[in-house]
Amino acid sequence: MMLRIEDMDRKQHFRMAYSETGTEWRIEKDPVIFDHDEELQEYNGFYYDPRITYVAEEQTYYINFAVHSDLLGVRGGQVKTKDFKRFEWIGFGTEPDCRNCVLFPEKINGLYARLDRPHGKDGTKNNIWISYSPDLVYWGKSKVVATTRPHHWDDAYVGPGAVPIKTKEGWLEIYHGVYRSCSGAIYRLGVLLLDMKDPSCVIGRCNGYVLGPRELYERVGDVPNVVFTSGAVAEDDGTVNLFYGAADTVMCLATAQLGDLLAACREAR
Amino acid sequence: MMLRIEDMDRKQHFRMAYSETGTEWRIEKDPVIFDHDEELQEYNGFYYDPRITYVAEEQTYYINFAVHSDLLGVRGGQVKTKDFKRFEWIGFGTEPDCRNCVLFPEKINGLYARLDRPHGKDGTKNNIWISYSPDLVYWGKSKVVATTRPHHWDDAYVGPGAVPIKTKEGWLEIYHGVYRSCSGAIYRLGVLLLDMKDPSCVIGRCNGYVLGPRELYERVGDVPNVVFTSGAVAEDDGTVNLFYGAADTVMCLATAQLGDLLAACREAR
Amino acid sequence: MMLRIEDMDRKQHFRMAYSETGTEWRIEKDPVIFDHDEELQEYNGFYYDPRITYVAEEQTYYINFAVHSDLLGVRGGQVKTKDFKRFEWIGFGTEPDCRNCVLFPEKINGLYARLDRPHGKDGTKNNIWISYSPDLVYWGKSKVVATTRPHHWDDAYVGPGAVPIKTKEGWLEIYHGVYRSCSGAIYRLGVLLLDMKDPSCVIGRCNGYVLGPRELYERVGDVPNVVFTSGAVAEDDGTVNLFYGAADTVMCLATAQLGDLLAACREAR
Amino acid sequence: MMLRIEDMDRKQHFRMAYSETGTEWRIEKDPVIFDHDEELQEYNGFYYDPRITYVAEEQTYYINFAVHSDLLGVRGGQVKTKDFKRFEWIGFGTEPDCRNCVLFPEKINGLYARLDRPHGKDGTKNNIWISYSPDLVYWGKSKVVATTRPHHWDDAYVGPGAVPIKTKEGWLEIYHGVYRSCSGAIYRLGVLLLDMKDPSCVIGRCNGYVLGPRELYERVGDVPNVVFTSGAVAEDDGTVNLFYGAADTVMCLATAQLGDLLAACREAR
Amino acid sequence: MMLRIEDMDRKQHFRMAYSETGTEWRIEKDPVIFDHDEELQEYNGFYYDPRITYVAEEQTYYINFAVHSDLLGVRGGQVKTKDFKRFEWIGFGTEPDCRNCVLFPEKINGLYARLDRPHGKDGTKNNIWISYSPDLVYWGKSKVVATTRPHHWDDAYVGPGAVPIKTKEGWLEIYHGVYRSCSGAIYRLGVLLLDMKDPSCVIGRCNGYVLGPRELYERVGDVPNVVFTSGAVAEDDGTVNLFYGAADTVMCLATAQLGDLLAACREAR
Amino acid sequence: MMLRIEDMDRKQHFRMAYSETGTEWRIEKDPVIFDHDEELQEYNGFYYDPRITYVAEEQTYYINFAVHSDLLGVRGGQVKTKDFKRFEWIGFGTEPDCRNCVLFPEKINGLYARLDRPHGKDGTKNNIWISYSPDLVYWGKSKVVATTRPHHWDDAYVGPGAVPIKTKEGWLEIYHGVYRSCSGAIYRLGVLLLDMKDPSCVIGRCNGYVLGPRELYERVGDVPNVVFTSGAVAEDDGTVNLFYGAADTVMCLATAQLGDLLAACREAR
């Protein structure tokens, strides 16, 4: 089950899409409606990159996405649903410019926790941060989690990707890293392991990337050389199903073993 | 009484400066020390542009300032003091990039309120925003307050300046606006009138600026054509003493009548 | 029958190319010569993007093309021919910077009419304009016809493409629109319907594009993700043969039904 | 007698200003109104830099000025008056981007003639051009007149300034030239001598500039180091009164002898 | 036999690779070590683009490569070996920014000679130069050899590629030329013929390129549309084996006849 | 005695200027001529910033200056004279882009030594370097001497200024440092103390600057906020006469005590 962006009337809306297999999808014709989203309408933007976090304790799905306004900048929007039929607008979670907000599936030390990427004026400051909130309304205690690495595949930007996966070793975060060549950006995916109790603390990080553009459909498309994820699902058998966009043109499904991703986090760096 | 930036050992610290007159100042030799500021030290930046808000209800002075880190961006730092002898670090109030944080002198609807200027990646989004907090730790309910005005003296940037002054008509905010010419920026000061109960609502705004570079010491210096304020004091007789930096080189004192500033807010725009 | 650019001695000349089928072409070895083009030689540039308009009333083909000079900018050049053997230079039709000039196949209200794209200093002003002339020498009454659409496939540039096709509903113009991604531009084609009597008035415009890069030869080449047209021929049976360049590397032929293109113009936007 | 820009309600209008002396001015309170300027209103811009040409043969004053629109670019606007009480809108004379339009005071070879500066996308193409018109509506036969000179005081931009002055030796044109330093632009004034019969032909050009920023009021102001003219009046005794703006802050009057300006045009370059 | 870059522990090292065929390669696991390279270690950079010159007279292989430091810029590094087992650091051959250093296989007029590309601050100055040295330590008598050609395939950059090949007609140099489109750079290869006695003198130069991106593996990859060479070997039978990187992703082998390359140098330009 | 740049016929030449006092100067009308400078003429540039070094051992004055070519970049030129009547061209001392070359007044370890500033493509690499030469023809053993200091007055550029002054403590070098504000660059002067035997080794460096723009003639002029030196003379009594340009508009003379400059080098940084 997955949300999908649709271009309609020049304002992008989310729609529901359903799949038994993860590769065949049925997309609903009508866009999703958020209850009580006057504040969002006022902001007058379009939105994209939804990340869905299931908080089991509350039996509720939280959806974080980016809301763009030409005049006012990009902020994090928040909605919740219990049944993917009714969605309720919670409110913005950030000032601009901030995007790639991803909520943890559990409270940590009694607080909601969120990874995000504040987007400073100066292109050298594109790091992954964490913030906490007692109520999803007021956020604070922000701290940097992971920075870009010079001359590496993630040297221009890093941003949170999938919802963190709880493992015995800590929170596994699949993130994207960007390298700028003289002919455009290359978006790839890597893995971070964050401390279970203090997820601002990185206890493992891959050296190389775990998924980079290689297939023709990842290399060639509207935006060449991009793989980008907003969602991954860990199965009970240790398989991680990674849904990712390729070349900003097609949606793909990759699979990995959780053990291999954790091993990558133990690489020496 | 005013804090002052001093360049010392390549890391800027604040120092106390005292004056009976507002024009003659005695500057302390030793920098101010913040208690419990490990988090600030870690951030490894330098800081500037302090704004001091006296919250009468708590008999406490809150100081908001910008903390700059090359790697991590500019954030809002917060300290408090009761006697200007001991200062306590409260914590950061924002993610990067955000500066020009100014705390209101009263809680509004039971919440602390702050004006600031988030500093988006794209230069067209340099507006004044407001955020609220129950405790100065978690902030939210952010909303844009005032935007730049095309082809006007404040068409490139606007940012909060002095601590808002409570008047019968609402909160009077002295802000800076920036215009970009082909030979550099011009920083000038204008006034906003904000609704007493809902300060995100602008109920008056000057058409022209109230103070712009005109004197030689405002026109000529390290950064020509700049007037910039971090503090203004309203006297009981209706005089507003505006302390401002000129050409990033000298500190100046200007005076105005509160009534005139309020009248400027009623200009038709 | 089509003109073609050839790189020769570092100065580009047009050559004739002939085809029975529209897909197999025989290209002449010798470049085309323009009579009386001293003015053009003096301008010291190279030229490209020819658009051929047949004005039936005069039994004459007019060719509009872009003439580039590093020192002086890009202007519209005009030649005419009756037989594609002798070509006569008419003169420049614009000051710099202007390109994508396309002449209407009929006079409108007694005046020649031309679509073009003036190319302002500031990248935000890349719109389709119309100008009129009594004699192809003096041009005026210029007006904007269609602007770029924010966050849409044509949000960075729009420019005239093929010679307008006269239909019962108005002038059908196939134009190009450009979107800028973080890895380069995407050129696509859309349709406009212009009022028969006042072609500065848009009476229909497609919402989506009618041709975008999708095939490998459109995606991959010297300039990836480009489809660009300088010519389309409407057959009597309603078929429109669209000749277009792909990836700045190959020439292609696409076909459409005039009715479908007109329907696209009726989309709600 | 001179027109003046006034900032009012964020839309700039011209006002009449009167002077006996050329240094003391009385400015009218009400802005000038143009009859039949619906086309101008529609363009939705603001305007500046008026140049007034008296065409004696028609006992009419023609005023050329720049009209700026954020969305559509800068174009040349034209109005005429016989008494400076009623002004009639003639129409735009150019597509965007073009500014600094200056009409010659006589028809040349039966055509109106105009100097201007088309403003190409690429900053290296900022030259003075000439265009002709039979009726002020349709313009053509455009040609470059004078280009920038590398490593000279006029190496970044050149643009027409005052209305050309008819002399026995040819048309004397006072123009501005721009040099870019690492701290902003320097605007200075030079002289060109154009052939009487074919004013696209330069028969003399100063080597150095004839007026550059030197006085404090020319060096220091909103835009430092600028002298810029839109008007000069040649008296019968050979005195040229040059009205010019300094530092985009004050209006000034300089005087020169026509003979000296002509001599400057004979400098070897 | 060829050196190869390997990314390892974020610092790139060279490794030996062996091949019988030129297309199948066995790469050594351990990186090459340079003796006495304290100076290089201190420079704290990474290195790439090795060019191997065999100086028969000395029975020694000299390897020139680029050494990059973020803080200090890119310089030319030099090592030598007789057996590809022990390598000795010679020293830097340039100040920054300079890259693409290629040593001639013979002394010329008693001096070592080197082609390189100094990399000036301004992007318009990316030409091929030559320098001389009595001892590989002190270099001088630098002269430009070949410049970029406007509006040609080599109009943005030119740089030395393979080690010059001695022919009866002069030194044959395979170089790269770069063209910038609106969607990134295109790297192609051309040929220069340099005078045998005075190799700063170009006696022949191809008009078109001899190898450009055409195959899918040259068009598509981490950096699309790149062919780039650091080495070519002329066989006794007149075959030139050209090793080149494609799309910054794969290594390729192309073959040409020396006679054809020399003929290309005789093209009229 | 000092050389001076004069603009004449758009090609800048040096002229002799004489003074008894250091403040009153008599400038020769005719430019200086260099013997055997065909190579320089060919380079087709203009030159500026001469630094004169007297090598007592050879009773010869060496003059290093920058030679600029739009096409080929900025290089260091070298001439010598014994009497300031006849000047002999020695040759270029660098490839482009390099400027601010300053020769030491003595050989060091048997080699000529030179400070300079290679000018890399990327603006972050603007440091002071040293090179050595046995003969002024071949240069090598280049090493960085001093880098820019972040957030300090010399954080954007540093370059050699005056000829190093031999003191008991080492070589005293007066250098310029540049800071970029939002309204242009600020050029100031500082001091370095270099090891007598190994001048690549910095043994002292000022914390603050020793001369910065403060007077109106340093603040205001063609390029505001610039002080820049190409020459300083140490008198026997310990006075240092510093000749410097202010605001790129006037030449000035400042004096300091050698002891004070050395003390500044001992500041803690």
C-alpha cells in the first residue's frame, strides 16, 4: 500500500495505490482528502515525497511530506490516518526550508522523534538532523545526525529516506546521498545505524552505497542517475523491500537482507 | 546597558557594556560566560546579533542570538540572566538556517512567542516568521508574518530587528529591509504593527522606511549603506531610543516618537 | 523537403535535403547561397533553426532562422525563395536577443505576423510573443502571447516551434516548453490555439505536453531529454507530420491527428 | 524643464518639475497622466529614465522611457506632448529586453531614428544600437552603433544617454559606459560622434570618459560611483548643460563646451 | 599494462592492472606504494589520471598524475619506476591549479618537455600548454600550445590526453575537448600534430573529433557523454591502441591507424 | 623611486616616477621600454602591480609584475635593470593563473626565491606560495606558505605584497588579506614572519591587520575599502615606509616601526 503523487490541475495531490505484489499497482482515481487542512490550503503550495510511519502503540499511520511554496519555501507537513480512508491534517512540523521529514515508529524517551534535512542558504550544509516533540506540534532539541563526506559518493547532500527500521543493533536508516559531477547530480542510497536510545548518535555507517544507478531505467529518464526512496518494509524473514523511484520516471522495488544492510553499517568509517 | 560583540582569538564572544547616556559606553574587558553551554561549545561556531528581552513576569532577561557554524549552518541560541552577571544557556531554539530571533516580552495565549527569519536555500524566501513555545525548548505553530515587497526598499530581505514594543494599538516591531542594487545591498529600517492577541497578523506597515543610510558614517564603512538594529527602548514619555549599527562599523543612537512610528504603520499599503 | 544545418569550416550553412517519405533523406552536398546577404556576412555569426512558411498568396516560401554572434547576440534572419534554388536575403527582423521566429502563412488584418521569443537578460522572462509588419522590414505592435507556467512541464521557457496551422477553430501552434531539473533541461512539445483574427489571444492550451522524451533516442544523445520542432505539415486527411530533433542528435518524424491536437487545446487550463 | 520619477503607492509615475536656473526645481505634486495608455496599464510595470526629444518640424515633444515588468521584461514606452499638460501614449517601441531608447530630433532619410540598448541574455552583449521607423509604430533596419571596449572604462556596458545633439561635424551622443570592479559597477559618461546622414556610423569616440564619479556626492549614495544622464541641452553660445543623476541619490547639473566634447571625439581610438 | 584508480578508505590509490589482450584485465589487490613521498602525504589529497611515459634513453617509466587538495588545489605529481614494482616519488612539477600533465618520451633540445593544462580562475582559459625542465624539478619556458575553438566541439576546454607519439611528421597528441550544452558537458577526443623540434608549434589539427560518445556505454553512466584518455600505444604495424574511459564508468579500448590520425591533423583549420 | 601604471592607448605601460620625499612625485612622460620583450608583446596583454627587488650581490634591480591576457590568463613577468634607464626582459616566471610575484632580495640556499599567489579555478584556494629557481628561468619546489583564515579579516584571499624585509628574526612579509562582505571586498594589510633559512616556514603572523581602510580616501574611490601594497622600504633607523594604493584611486605613504611590525607577528595565532 503506497501513496502516490499525481499531477492534476497544476496542483499535486496524493492518491492511494494498492498492490498485492509490490510490483503491480492499482491507483485510485480520486485524490486523498485531508480533513481540517485550511492551514495547508492557505500555504498555497504543492506537496510530494510522503513517508508513512506506523506507530503501533497508537494504531495510527503518520504521513510526513514536503510542502512547497514559491514564496514561502518548503516545509514539513503532517497528516494521520487509521484506515487510509479518512486523513486528518495535524499541522506543519517545521519552518522553511526543511524537507525529507521521517517519523520514528516509536516514541523515544517519551518523545516523538523525526529525522529531517534542513536546507540552509549555503549549499554546503545539507545534513541529516533529528528533532523531538512531545505532541507533534512543538519540536525541539534538534541535533545533527550525519553530515556529508567530502570526495565520497555522499559529498554534496545527505537526507533521510525510509522510515527507520528497528533492529537488535539499533535503528537502521536508509538515506540518500548526492554527488555532483560536471553533468548533473548522482543520487544513491546508503545505510546508517543509529543508537536505539539516542538516535542522534551514529553507531554505524556504510562506506560505499548500497544502491546506485546501474540499470538503464535508473540511468536514463527525466532526471538521469537517480535512485531515491521514501519507504522500505522489513519482513519477518529478514527481507527488506525497498520501494524507490528511478530517474524520477519509474517506481521500482529492490530487496535486500537486513543482515547485509547491518553488515554494511559496520564497514570501517 | 547592552551586549557587544568583540573579536578575540578568532572566536567572537559577548561582553557587557555600560552607559548612562546611551552614547558613552564603558566596555568590560572580560567576555561573558554562559553556564552549562556544552551544547553550544560543541556546535563550534561564533555568535552575533544579540536581542535582549525582559520578561517582567519572570523578572528575567532572555537573550536570543545567532550562532554560526560553517559546517552546520546558522541557528538561534538562547541564554537567560537575572542580573547580567550570571548567564545560563537555555538551548538552541531552531534548526539551521534561522537567524534574527526576537522573543516577545510577554507570553501570548500562554505561549512564548518569537519572531525570526528562516533562511531558505533560495534567495527569494527571506521573510519574517513567528513561532510559539510552551517552554522555550519545543517550538511550533510557525507562520509567516511579513514578506518582502517587490520593487520596494524591502524587496530582497526582511528580518526582525528590535524586541517588539507593546503599545495600545498592538505590537510595534522595528524590522530591517534590504534592497539589492548593482553595487551591493542597502539595509534600512521600517515598522510593522502586529495584532496584540495574534501577532502573526499584520495590522499596519510603513510604506517608506523610517531610517535609511544618509549620514556619511551610515554610507561609508566596512559594509556601506547599512543601518541595522538589534535593540530599541521605549521610554515612558513616548521617546523610542533606537540603538543601531551603521555601515557595520559604528554603533549609533537614534530617537523617535512612538506616535510617529505608529502613524507610519498606518500608511496606506 | 527540408533545410538542414551542416557544420563546415566552423561556420554553419544550410543545405537542401529531399525526401519522398519523410524518413529517408538525400542531402545536397553544397550549401545554400543567399543573394544580397552582405548584411548577414557582416554580422559574422552562424545560423540555425530554420522555419519555412509558405505564403500561398505570394507563391513564396519565407524562411526565418536564428543568427548568432558572440559579440552582438542572437537575431532573427529572413530569406525568401520561390523554387528552393535561388534564395534572397530580406534582412534581419529583430534586434538581439530574439530567436524562434515563425511567420504566419497569411497576412492578418493586412499585416505579416510573426511569433518569436525575445530572450531577456533575466532568465524568468522566456515567453512567446507576436509582432506585426506591413513589409517584413519594420516590425511593431509586439505583444506577449503565452507565458511559462510555474511548476509545470513548461515552467522555464516557452518558444514557438512549427509554423502555425490554420484550422477552423483558430491557429494551431506547436511550441516547446522547458523544465529544469537538477541534472539539466527537459524540452517537450505542447499546443496552443490562437484566435484567427487576433492571434495574440490564446483560446486554448494543452495542460500536459503532446510529445516528450520517452524513446531511448530522445532520452540519450548529445543533449539528453530534448524534443524540439521547427516544422510540421498538416495533410488534407487531418494527419499532422511533425518533424523534430531528438537529443540534439537525430531527426525524427512523428504523426498526430489534427483533431487530437485541437482537443488537447481544449483541456482545462 | 524636466520630468522626474517619484515613488508613490509602489508604482512609479512621472511628475513635472520646473526650474529657471537648472539647479532650483519646483516639482508638481500630481503625477502626469497619459491619455489612451490602456496598453501600458495592462503591462503592469513601473517606468523610469525618460528622455525628451523635441522634434521641431512637428512642434512636438516625444518622451521615451523604460517600462519594467517582472514577468515580461523591460521595453521602451513612447508618449508625446505639445504643451507638457496633455500627454498621449503612442505605444511600445520595442519587444523586451530593451531600454535607454533615445529619439533623434530630426527624421533621417525620411525615417524616425532611435538609439537604444537591447539587453541580451548574456552579459557580454550590452551595446548601443540604432533602429528606424516610418511612423513610430513599426521599427526595423536595426544595426549596432558602438560596442563595449575591453579593459577600458566602458568595458562592461554602453548605453545611449542624452538626446543626440546636432553639430556641424555630426550627431554628438553623450553615452554611459560601465566598468565592473570587485566591489560593484562604475558608471561614467563618454561621447560619440555619429555621421549626420548615417548615424549608425561612428566617426569619432572619446578615449577617456568626459565625466566620472569624483565628488563625494557622486562616489557615495544609494548606488556608489554612478553618474548617469538622460538629458543634455546645448545652448546657442556653445555651452552644453548636462543634467545627470549621481550615486542614484541626487540630480546634478554639469556644463561643458560643445567644442571640447567634439575635440574629445577626435581622440585617437 | 595500466594503472588504475581505486576508491578505498576515501583516499584514492593507484593499483597495477595486467592484461595480455588489452580488454581482459587482472587488477592487483594491493595499492602501489611510492618511496619517499612524504611531501605527497603532507599535501593531503587524492590522485587520479595517471599518464605513463617510457623514456627509452633512461629505461625508465615516468608517471604524471593529478593530485587534488580541497584547501590547496590540484597539482601535477611525478613518480618513476623501472619495473613497476618499486616506484619513486620525484616531486611536484607544478603549482596549483594544473592538471593533465603528460611527459614527452624524449628530451627535446636537451630538456624534458611536458604538456599540461593550467586551470585559471576564469573558465575561458582552459588551454593546452607546454613547459620544459632540465631535471624534472625546475620547470619553465612555458608557452601555450593549443587553445579552445569557439562554437566548435572543443570550445570550452582542451587538455592533453595520451603521451605524444613520435611520427615522421611530428609529435601526434591525442587530446580531449569539451563542449558545454544546456544539460552538461560533452568530452570528445581530437588530434594535434606538433613540430618535432619545437613542440609548442602546432603544424596540424583535426577539424572534427576522432572519437566522441556514440555507444550506449559512452552516452550513459555516472557522467554521461564522456570519452577521456590517459594513454595510447602505437604498435609497429601502425595500429594505435587507445585506452579510454567512457561515461566515467567503464574502461574501453579503441583502435585506429596512425595514418588516419595524421590525415585528420591535415584537415583545413 | 617607483614605477607607475599609466593608461595610454588602451595598453598599460610602466613609467618612471621620481620623488625626494615619497609624497611629491614627478612622473616621466614616456613609458619605460623593455629590451628583447618579443615574447611579452606576443602575449598581447596589459601589465600591472610591479614589485622591485634590489639584489645587492648582483647590483641589479629585478621587477616582477602581472601580465594579463583575456585569452590566456595572468602570468608573472620579469625584467631587470641596473640603472632604471635600460630594462631587459628576462622571461615569464609562471604559467597562468599566477600573480603577486615578489622576489626575495637574496638567494636562499643558492636559489632565487619568490612568493606568489597561484589563482586556482575554485575561489577557496587563494593562498601565498613560494617557489625557487637556480636561474630565474626554471622554477620549482613550490610550497604553500600561508593560507586564508576562516571568519577572519583575511578569509577570502591572501597574497604577497611588499618585497620581504630581512630582519634579525627572519623575513618580514607585508601581505594583503581580503574579506568579502555582502557589498564588496575589503582589502587590508597584515604581516608574516618567515624563517630565514626556510622561508616556506611561517614563524610569526599577525592576528589583526596592520593597515585597513579607515580614512575617507581609503574608504571611497573607484574600488571602495581597499589598501594594497607593492612596495615597502626599511630605513636604517627602523622606519618602514609603506607605499600603498587606496581605493584603487590614490597612492599613499604610511610609516611604521619595524619593531612594531615584528611584534605584531608574535601575536598568538
